[in-house]
Amino acid sequence: MIEQARDDLLVKVEGLRTWFPVRGCLFRKRYVRAVDGVSLSIPRGKTLAVVGESGSGKTTLGRTILGLIQPVDGKVFFDGIDIFSLSRRQMRRLRRRMQIIFQDPVSSLNPRMIVGSIIAEPLKVHHICSTRRERNKRVAELLLRVGLEPSHAARYPHEFSGGQRQRIGIARALASEPDFIVCDEPVSALDVSIQAQILNLLKDLQNEYNLTYVLIAHNLAVVEHFADIVAVMYLGKIVELADRDELYSNPVHPYTASLLSAVPRPEPNRKRTHVVLTGEMPSPINPPPGCAFHPRCPLTRRIAAGLSADETTEVISQGERIKVMKRCVEVSPLLEPMVDNPHHYHACHFKKA
Ligand SMILES: Nc1ncnc2c1ncn2[C@@H]1O[C@H](COP(=O)(O)OP(=O)(O)OP(=O)(O)O)[C@@H](O)[C@H]1O
Ligand SMILES: [Mg+2]
């Protein structure tokens, strides 16, 4: 299915770098490299999931793709348009087609506005309905579409449950009739029983309106039944990118393997090696040299244990001295396609053919 759609790309990202200057460094400018050289593309009507630990740069990537943050380098093409070459006016017009759903439905809805006004706002901004009556009708339709009642328009956000509030956020995003929505951890703040309902709603809406999604999540369990393509992010970079089934059945990067081993499996007989990561993700201000994952990588340690001294080196990780492959510390691995699958990309020196 993805094969056919691959030519019809809605979003294309090339060499994106979003760095934030660190305040207080007067003499030597330092940066948080939140997104550091990301390239990807998303076929129309499909979902790209972006998965990684907290601080890996997922939200920054999503917001940069939407043109809400200016990158220091790289390009974003939306339906063939280079969005950072647009004037403010052109960008405002394009914005109607690109929306965002936030993680926290409480703080993303203005508590002083009634729900009807919250959903009507994009209709006003983008001049979608000319009269108040049309607007009210549209708000009622949107509320029904996301599983709420038209009468809810008169209520305030605090009068709803978490799941209902997320439905309001979805209705607001849908109001401008977008083609593309960045869903930034849309279910992380919700009860497990509600998560599936919201994900199902997003899936139904995608089928109905041919929406293209970026779905941001912390773990691979949330996106397993939803994503078409999965990008695994670590410290501002994509370390593995593949179609969903391929990534879950044949993870190549040790970081992906560690995220996957945390996903509960219904088949007890299926073999899966359990990979436990040690330590925390390093700071994106001063990332480790070479492969940024090397201080936590179980693979480089395992392989280095059997190699001679001239192929290995010692590094300090979490206060412990560990032996790793020299190459992992010296050379940053590029995100490259696998030899036997040109649609499966990974950035690791230990390439599985
Ligand atoms: N406006 C900003 N100014 C400075 N640093 C920022 C800014 N926004 C994000 N960062 C930094 O960029 C890095 C990536 O942040 P980002 O919010 O994109 O990560 P994330 O993967 O979405 O994390 P989480 O899963 O916790 O939401 C972090 O180190 C963060 O502190
Ligand atoms: Mg985030």
C-alpha cells in the first residue's frame, strides 16, 4: 500500500536543523541541537509516527514542519511548496491546511472560552463561514463528528473529561478542513481505556478526509496499530525509519530494539531479546561524538568485548568506564538504506545486510 503512495508525497523534509541558542553563554555561543539533520517524507493520507524518549526532539520536529519554528538549516516542502520561502501572508493562507493537536488537552484549550467559540475561532481566522449562523451550524457538525453533542458548544472546557477535551481539540483542528495534522502525543495524558477511543477516532477521520498525520509518541506500543511509517528519534536525529511492519518485525538499530522490547507481546512463544538501556539520554547541547547513542549502546559493548585494543576505545558512561568500538566514537553513522530493503533506513555502524 505504501509503495503506491510513495510518489504522492504531501510532506518532504530535507536536512532540517532546529537549534536553540543557550541563554547566558556570552563568549561562546552554544546551542541546543533539538533537531539535527532530519530528512523524511510522508505520503498523502498516511501516518508517520515519530517515536523517542523525552527530549529527543519530536515536538520541535513537528512544530518546525508546521512552520511554527524557524530552522537554522534545511527545507520543508508541503504539497511541493517550500514553506520557509513564503511571505507571512502566503504562510497564513497555507496554515489552514496544517494543524496541530496537543498532548495536554487541559492547557491547550482556553478555560475562559466556551467550546463553541474555541472551535469557531479557526473558522473566523480563515474566513470559512461568513455568517454566525453558518458558523454555529459548522460547530455543531464538528462536535457531532468527534463524538460530542451540539449542546456542548455552550459549555466551558473544565466541564469535560480528559477524553472529551481531547475530542474538542480534534474538532478545533478539523475546523479549517486541513490535509495535514501533527498529533503531538494526543493520548499520553489520557487513561489507557480512553486512549484507544481517541486513536480510533483519529483513524476514522483520516479515512474519511484522507488526512496525513505525524503522530508523536514516547513508545512504540501506542503507534503499532496506527502508523504506516515509523521514525525513531534519538538526540535530534532519526536513527531508524521504515514501514511499520518492517520496523516491528526487523528492527536494526539497537535503540529501536530497546524501545521494542518494552512493548508487551501477546505471543509468549515469539522470541524477542530483552534489551535494557542504562542511563539517560545525554544533553543535546553537548552530544557525544560519533554515534550519539554509543555511551548507552549494548551492541557496541558486546562487540568490543571480543576485539583487540586497536579497534576499541574506553569511554566513561554514567561514571563507569566501558569498552566500545572506536568507530562508534569517531564517526557519526549516516541514515542509510539497508542493502536488501531500500525503504528501510538506519544509522548504525553494525549494518545488517
Ligand atoms: N524553545 C526552546 N528553547 C530552548 N530549548 C528548547 C526549546 N524547545 C525545546 N528545547 C529543547 O530541545 C530539546 C528537544 O525538545 P522537544 O520538546 O522537541 O523534545 P520531545 O522529544 O518532544 O520531548 P517530550 O517527549 O518530553 O515532549 C530538549 O532538550 C528541549 O529542552
Ligand atoms: Mg514533546
